Amino acid sequence: MDLEVQGSLLKAVEEHGRENVMVILGSPDADSADIYAETVTVGDPTYAGPLAGVALGLQVYHILEDEMKEQIDPSIYETEIGLMELSLDKDAICEAMKSARTKFL
């Protein structure tokens, strides 16, 4: 997660409160999803960005998770996300996200 995005998330939380901010990831693999989830919950693990040592405790999901898919019009999901769902390891990504929410929140 680049420094600009980290800064934008921090600003959004400061302006709207953490209870009003949710992060939806679209990362292509389980490892990157896990790192991004860690960054937005307990802080930047590389200690390089605005979220270094800053535990935002944000809700975090991946766009491939069923909880997110259910919130999107099926035709739009198919058009915008369908190919991603078929080509990525959805099960591994979803498992990484569930694990991250357990260990980081």
C-alpha cells in the first residue's frame, strides 16, 4: 500500500471516524491482501508510511469475498470483477482475509 493511500486513509479516519470507514481490497494474491489488512488494522508493518505504528482498526474485506459480492448488483459485479474472480485464487485470498480479521482485530 503506497504512502499516498496510507495518508488518505488516515485523513478519512480523522475526518469521519474509524467506525465510518471500511477498506475493500482488490489485491491479486493472499500475501498482499494479508499485508494490506495488517496495515489498515494494526499499522504499516514496514514502518515506512504514515500508518507506521498507527493502529486504525478498520474493517477490511476483499472484493472477492461473498460478503462484498452480495452487496453489488450481479451484472455490475460480473462485468467489473468476474474475470478477476475466475483468474485469481479466490479461496486463498478469502481465507487470508478471514485470518487477518481474526488476528488483527
